[in-house]
Amino acid sequence: MSATKLDPFALVGTTLFDDLNRLFDGPHSGRGIVNEGWRPRVDVAESAEAFLIRAELPGVAPDSIDITVVENVLAITGTRSFDAKDGDDAAAVTYRRREIVEGKFLRKIRLHAEVDIDAVTATSSNGILEITVPKQPAELPRKVTVAVQR
């Protein structure tokens, strides 16, 4: 008879880790990322000129993605769905395991600087969405010339 080892980490499901991530990424976390719905994973980088956001969105058609910026909060919304192929009978399919999430998603990212919303650009390639959000140029001091009156 062989002894089996109990893996204590097997008892902790991914839902616990998802719940902890939601807690730490919540609106009051101070980390600047707000999550709702199913959440695509994102990277947020910042340079002196802009923010660069990369989101993993495999299986999401670019035309089903909406990007908005309101009060320095960038929101990425959309829907991922896997339609039955032509000739396939979706009702006849029985999943044995289903880990790829379908449905609507929303990801909000608070940008901690004034941004130029008219200059935001986005591209999508191989399931990665890249959004560039330029910062507003800092107001430079302006020299005022004093006119001499005669």
C-alpha cells in the first residue's frame, strides 16, 4: 500500500487567489487599478510623456472593444464569444472542462496624471491590445514682456 501525500496548496482553489486579486486591485487599494466582470490581465507602464497599457485579449475581435477615458480613468470594455462553427451543432457539444471565459468584460485603470484624451491610440495584434495615452504637456512658465508706455 503506497502512502499519498496531502498537498495543502491543492485545497486553495484559484477562486481564492482571484478574490484576493480583486481585493488588492479594488478601487481603494491605492494600486490604481479597478476591476469589474471578468478581467483581462494588463500591464501599465509610464514614461515622462505617456502611459502604455497592454491588455491580454485573446479571442476578442478588435471591433468588439471599446476604450474610453473619463476623468483620467481609462476603461476597456468588450465581449468575448466563441460562436459555433458553420455546420457544428452547438447543442450537441458537451464540455468536459471549460476554463476559457466568455462574456462581457470591463477593466478600469486610473491614470495618475492629466492625459490628452484626443491623442489616445490603440492597436491590436495577436490577442494583445496596446493603448498609448499621452500625458498633457506640463504648463511651461510664460515670459511676459512689459511694454513701455510713452
